[in-house]
Amino acid sequence: MKRAQLLILACVLASLALLSCKKEVKYEPSERSIKYMVVKKEGAGSLRKFTGVVHAVNNSYLSFEDVSGKIQRINVDIGDTVRQGQILAALDKEKYALDVTAAEADVKKAEAAVIKGKSDYAREQELFAKRVSYQKQLDTYKYRYESAVSERKSADAKLDMALRNLRNTELKAPYDGFISERLAESKQEIVKGEKIFKIDAEGDLEVQFDIPEDIRRHLKLGMEGTATFPSQKKGATPCSITFLGTSASKGNAFPVKARLSGPKPDIKPGMSAEVALMIAPEGRGDGFLLPTNAILPGKEPKSGFVFVYDPQASTLRKTPVKLSGATANLGIVFEGIDSGDIIATAGVSFLADKMKVNLYHPTNQAFEEDGARP
């Protein structure tokens, strides 16, 4: 009996010893992993969107130059691809062919007059040298010869014009492209300069749109933005402003052109587009766009805090920032942080200054150098 009691007592003492050891162990929580982004410079301001239409950078309206008449045939239609020098349409040539024939006859007549005038003048020079002619008579033959030469030059010029007009009865493509507008029909009477086609060159595209007069002063050539297309499911296409109108059109709106960059195989002239531009507020330059859930509100208006990660110490620094507003769930920060700073983007209300953390790198997603991590 005493032996059993001794065993029980030994077990109890061992259990107490283990409990005592557990109380002395200190629990150290593991470091918190934070979602983050690397900030980069953006245009600080309001994101404004403008509706426009896609156009080819190089495009032009085509017309018959210096000739009028009835269209004999039209060889292309809207959407057709054309090559430089291809005949797109032709006028009735009969009148212009007759003009060429008449001009050629006038040239022959003028050439004959030059030959006769030259011969008469040469004969009169011989007579004058033999002193059987007078100076006045010599001058008369010289004048006749020189007039004949002038008439021949005029006849040559008229023939050149007649030949040019005959060539211009064929309307040719000035460059490779495709027909975006057709404004005439076969057998239609047209006058010189009347628009027949619009041709869009292959290659660069741009969006043409109008902006209000109060926005005009905030834009500059080369300013970058993005363009989206309602008919396309693809993401935004980068663009930059290449033209700023200096004269307002209807409704006091100014014309603007933004050239698209990058691959755009599915984007065609005539498509609707929406151009997004970051318009800077008055008195502010560039700034940063941060997710609003990365910013703790401050006590003062347009103030707040963000947590900047120190990669050397693996700690956070609670940093005061100044804001100039927000747009599209993004806060516009213009003071307090710099390009390249690593910012915590989630759970910021649970973070603290000098807290030791590590960066969350999901193993099942690609690592991005300059974007937010999920």
C-alpha cells in the first residue's frame, strides 16, 4: 500500500514540475506578413474621361483635281483595302481627250510658225549685212520670230495642262490604306474639288475628342493617358496627346488628339473610344495614387497616415501624408512619400509604428515589381 502511494506521489510531483516549466516558456508571436505595393509617380488630380472616335493618324479626303464631269466608274467601296497608285474612280474622258487633240494641233501650228519666223529672220539678217535692207525691217522680222517662239511655249504649256487634266480623270490612292467613306456614285456629275472618298492610311491610330475650355489649360503635348473601347473586351491602351486645339469649336469645346501606342490589331478607325486623363488640381504638380484602404485618416482635413516598409530593418514607419482628394477608390497623395517607397495596402488599422513585419509573397501568383500584391 505504501509503495502504491509513493508511486502516485511521484506522478503528481512530475506533473507539477512540467506545469512549472511551461509557465516559464515565453510565447513569441511570428512576424505579420503585409500586403503591399511599390508606389510610382502618377499625375495627381482627378481622373477625367472623354468620349471620342478612333481615326487613322494619316487620312485624307480625295477628290478629282482641277477636273469636273460625270463619274464613269467607281472601283472601290467602304472598307476596301487599297494600294498606292490604285485607280479608285474615273471620269468620262472624252472631253479631256478632245482637249489634248486640240492642244497638240496648236503645238504643231506654233512649231511651223517658229520655223518660218526663224527662216525669215535669218534671210533678213543676210540682206541687212549686204546693206539691201533697213534696220526697221530687220527688227520687224526679229519680233515676228520671237513672237512665234513665245506662241510655241504657250501652246506647249496648254498641251501639258490638257494632258494633266486627262490624267486627273483617274482618281488614284495616294498611299496604302482602306476606304473609310464613299461620298459619290457612278454616273454622278461632280465638280472639281468635290469629295469622293476618305482614305485612312495603314499604321498609327489616334482618338479625336473635345474637351471643355476649363480643362484646356491643364493639358499639354505628350501628356499620357489610357483609352478603352466599348466594343472591345481588352484592357486599356496607352495613349499620349499629340494635338491641342487653340481655337474652340461649337459649345466652347477644344479639339484634342491622342495617339495610341502598343499593339492594336482589333482597333479600327470609326470605333468609339473613351480617353482617361489625370487632370492635376490647381497649384499641384505630380503626386501618387494609393488605394484608399492603405491610408489611415488624420485629424486634419486632407491629412492621413501610411505605413512605409523599411527593407533594411524589416519594420514599418508610420508616415504622415497630405492628400488632394480621391478618385476611383484611389487617394491622391502629394506630400509625405516618394517614388519607390513600399506601402502596406491592407489591414493598416492593425499595424503600428516600428512593427516588425515581412512582405507577403503569394507562392501561387507571379511576382510583380511595381504593383500591389493581392
